[in-house]
Amino acid sequence: MMWDDGQYDVGWPAMVLMMVTFWALAGGAFYLAVRWLGRESRSTEPLEILDQRLASGEIDVEEYDRLRQALGEHRGTALHR
């Protein structure tokens, strides 16, 4: 005795495909959420960037002072430490 007449045999591959699609979308959303939440906040203020470059050793104190002075002249005011 058959439980069905065979007309729904196409249904299970579609269900497997939908399940794979669902898990792929869920995994992609999780990956993007972790990337977005885990990113570092980066400053866009010129003086803060300059401070970070000095702290990381990317520039020395002389270069720091020269660039800080140049930023002050660019803004029309002298910057003092």
C-alpha cells in the first residue's frame, strides 16, 4: 500500500534547497553583524589622527610638531600643546 501517489516527489528537493538557502542567508547575516559590531571606531579629526600616529610610532616628535603647526596654520589659528 502506498501512502501517496507519487505526485509530490518534487517537494523534498525544493524543501532542501529552501533550507540551504535559509541557513546561507542566516550565516551571511551573522557574519555581517559580527563584522559591523566588531569594527574599530576610527577618528576623523585631524589632530586625533596625528596623536594616534605619534602614539603608534609612525611619526616622530619633530614630524608631529611640524604637522600640528601646519594644521594650525591651515585652520587659521596656532595650536599649542
